[in-house]
Amino acid sequence: MSFMTLLGIWVAALLTFMIFSFLYKDNPIFKVGEAIFLGISLGYGWCIYYWNNIFPQAIKPLFYPGDGERNYLVIIPIILGIFILLRVVPKLAWLSRYSFALYIGGFAGIAVPTEIAGRFLPQVVSTMNPFGPTIPDAIAQIILLIGVFCTIVFFFFSLEHKGAVGTIGRVGVVFIMVAFGAGFGYTVMARVSLLIGRFQFLLRDWIGGTMMGGG
Amino acid sequence: MQKFGDIILNLDRRIIYLIVFLCVLLPLLFPMKIPFTETQEVKDAFNDIEALEPGSVVLISCDYGPSTIPENYTMYQALLHQCFRKDIRVIAMCLVTNGASLGNKGLKEAAEFENPPGNRLYPDLEYGTDYAYLGYKAGGTAVMLGIGQSFTSTFPEDFESRPLADMPLFNEIKALGDVDYIFDIASVGYPEFWVSYASERENVPLSVNCTAVSAAQYYPYYQSRQFRGLVGGMKGTAEYEQLVGMEEIIGRVPDATRGMDSQSAVHIFIVLAIIVANFFYFMKLRYDDTERRQA
């Protein structure tokens, strides 16, 4: 194992304990760990962003074209990008509107038909599938339809939630609660998974890899 | 009984943390190998990849960061081994800034995997012909639309600044429509966008591995078959590892599978804690009510 790998594992283990110290109570060691995490994340993000986006798509075509010709067309998006940054200069902030107008207009033009055709309609169609082919499938489909109908009624605020509307709305609440429960259960599972991941790192990479010489 | 109830209801949260720590730690030290079965949504994703012909191309989008390594990175490894074992070519990319290097690391790790040491499992794999890692590109949906037009114009270079146009893989695979399957491994909300901006537009089947937090919200897409398969969280990944046979491939129990004992232990503790705490809570309510009446 190289020295840098060894150092990396020790630093990672130390930072893990610094963050875990919050579980006892808030403390300066945790704050330091938190600040290091934020700083490194931002710095790393910036480098990745620059070398994967700004350099190959804005700077390289203009200043380092290699064997090809310089691509002056990239000046247009660069200027539009600079316009957005000018929001921080009050006198020139109005220029950002042109960039935003172009961006929002273009994106809305693409997004509206794409979302309707790609998500909304297929979801509606799958909700209204024919019952079957097996009895359990048919029962599941009926429950799904009841759930969708009752939940929509619960979120329909143009009628007072009294009588039949109120009863259907309350059934809708039951379905919403079941969905929240499923979401909560999955969230617990996800958080425990992350803790397991940290323990696996500490046991295998830190203790096993650096102290016991194995994996 | 009442005193014990008070202790339970006012238990220091640090004791609960300690029990959770032990529930995670002990099964990792002393594995119990609690059996688990594969669910249909995971089998569907696995079977789709298995059904691809050798030489087919799978696009894997690594839309996760280091925080979800236990749920997503392990799945990435299992999927890559499955593809390489079947001679399926892989194009990997990333839409999340802090996951860019993880995608590269995972692809190299799987492509150059040795078991036993010194014996490469896939010696014939060649970068640029059999697999490639495009790296990170900002824009999310704009990137999906971009690769729908052309890979080389959206990603002129790969993660290590090698021109895509020089790679044999991209002489054949020009755009997303030429890809046979999309697999999104995500800890963020991109799977929904992969449906509408890529899969539905280009008519390419899509499966998803997501964190457990997002799994519940994605079931409607599985139910509508817009996701051909859904691998949710560490449990889904463990099932996938079992289907791929990762223990045999890597020569040890894979991470997600190994973590399932701890997962089960913590879940049992949480369920018991909820039951016990609620029991004493209602007992206290009843006791307080009786006391109030007597007064």
C-alpha cells in the first residue's frame, strides 16, 4: 500500500470520527470536520466543473484548438453566461434577462411536450390499465384506482370537505399516510445503509488494511 | 412499571445511538448470513441485461456522490462485472459533480479486476473499444438531450481528456439511439428525467438503481414499465449482487450482501423500539388520565 493511500485512509478515518462526535453532542471537533468537508466539496466541485465543462467547451475551442480551427461560435454562449453573472452588478443586472429569457424560453419549449409525452400521459395510461390478467393483479389495480381517486379528491379544495367528499378525502388521507410510512421506512433503511458503509470502511480499510496488513 | 416506563420514555438518545452502533457493528464482525430472496423488480433489471447480445452497448449514468457509496457504488460494480462477463460494451458518464471520479474509479476497478491477484478477469477489454468513461457534464436534462443528438459533440473529450472522436466505440455509437440499454445509478432525482428526456424520446429501455430514500417515489415508473427494473437501496443491490454471483467473481462476500445482516439487526431494533415506546406512551396517557379523574 502506497504512503498516499495509507495517509488517505487515516485522514478519512479521522474525519469519520470527527463527524461521529456530533452524536455525543455538538462540539468544535465536529465543526472543524464539517468545515473541511464543505471546503473540500466546493473546491473539488469547482475543479471538476472547470476541467469537464469550462475548459473543453469554452476555453479550448478558442485558445487551444489543436489541429482544428478556432471555434468562434462559442463566444455567444460565453457572453450569455457572463450576462448571468452580471446580476451581481446592479447597473448591468438587466443584461441577465436576455440570457434567462433565452434559457427559459428554450427549455420550456422542450420541457412541456417532453414531460407530457414522456411522463404525464404514460402515468395516466398505466393508472387506467385494464384489470388483470390474474386476480391479485386485478385487486392491485382496483386498490390503485381507489387510492388515486380518493387522494385527488382530498386535494380538491373547490368543494367543502363534508359528507361524501369528506369521507372520500379521509380515505385519501389513509393512502397518503401509507405512502409516507413507506417513504419513512425506506429512509430509515437508507440512513442505516450509509452507517453500514462507514463501518465497513473502518473495519476493512482502516483497521484491516492499515493496522492488520490485510483487507 | 410506571418508573420503568418513565425511564424508557426519557431515554437519552445517545443510548439509542449506541444500540444502533452495536446492531451495525456486531453482525459485521460475526456474520449471520440471514438469507434473503430476490424481488421481481430487481430480477427484471438483471434479466434485461442478461438478455442483451454480446457486443450490445449499455449506457450507465453514475448520478451519485461519495455519500451513497454503500448503496450505489456496489451496484455499479455488480452491473459492470455482469456486462463485462457477457462481453457487453459499456459507456459510463456522470451528471453529478462530486461523483465524477467515482465513476472513473469504479470502471477501472472492474475492467482491470484481478482474481486471484495477477490474473485479470477480463484481459481482452480495451478502453475506447469495449468501454469508455465520459466524465461529468453540467446541465442534466440538456446533457440527455445532447447525447440524443451526438455523443462526440456533447462530450468532445472523455474524463481524462482523450478525444471521443478517436475511439472506435464512438465511430459506431453516434448517439443515444444507438445504445441498447440505459442504466441510471442515482442518489439524486435524475431517473425521472432519464425517463422523459432519454428513454421515451429515443425508445431505449431504462432500469434504475436508486437510494432507498427515493425508492418509494419511483415505484409508479416501475408499475408503468417506464423503468424496466428497479434496484432500490442496499437491499436491492444485495439482491443484484446475489443474482450476478459477485461472491464468486470477487472472491469475498460483496459489500451490500455483507451489510444485510446489520440492516436486519437495526430494523428489528427500530421496530421493537417503536412498539415499546408506543406501549409505554399509551400506558402513561392512561395513567395520567386515571390520576386526573381521581383528583
